[in-house]
Amino acid sequence: MAQPELTQEVLDERIAILKRFRQLLEEQRRKFRDYLVVLEKQEEAIERDDVDVMVSHAELEQSIISEIYTIQKVIDPFEQLYRDVHPGVPEAEIPKLQTDLETLKTQVLQQNEKNRELLKTHMQALRQKVAGINNPYANRASVYASDKHTASIIDIQQ
């Protein structure tokens, strides 16, 4: 079966789709790399017990996850369009980019699990530390809550 000749307009459209799809995959890969760096720095902050840095990394993490999700919502239709335009003809770079993305996703999940375990261990240590604190005033009655009869009226003479 002979394939119909492609017009320049159709070729240009296919090239534009391919370029945009590649750009989106590369941007997604950059975001996952950024996310992995944030997770690694977050691990260091957990080990140093630096709460402020942990909070800032958590906020940055949420921002990056949101960006990744937004890009993925754009990639999905482009991927379908790419497959419709190029049935059975994978472009050389696209599978490599997708493989890189899958590898990065796996690394991100592993680092995230590692950080979660570190935080869990850290939280258990803090709970034990708090439970072990001895409050010297715990069993003492307040001097202000005494039942003893004390003076309540003062007679002032001039």
C-alpha cells in the first residue's frame, strides 16, 4: 500500500508537534531533576535537624510537584497527537527522553521514601525525648490555688 505524498504544510505540522513534544519532555525532565535536588537537600536538612530549611524545602517541593503535574497535563495530549501523526514510527530522541523521565521518577520516589523514613525516625526520637523530659513542677500545687485560710481583707488606717 503506497503512502500518500505529504504536503509541506503537513510536514511542517508534524515537525512542530514533534518539536513541542520534545520541549515538553525536556522541561519535565528538568523539573524532575530539580525535584530530586530538593529532596536530596531536604535529606541533609533532616539529618541536621534544621526545621526552617525543612519547611522551605517542603514548600518548594509542593511548587515543583504542581509544575510537574501541569506539564504532564500538557504532555499527555501531545503524546497522543504524536502517536496519531507518527503511527509506528518512533522518533529517536522521544523514547530516550521518556526513559530518562521514568528513571528520574524512580529516583524521586526512592529519595522521597528515604526522606519519609528519616522523618519518621526523627519524629520517634523527638517523642521519646519529650516523654523523657522531667517537669519539676508537675506534682506541686500552685501557691495561688491553696485552700489555706489567708487574709482576704486588709485594714488600712491612716
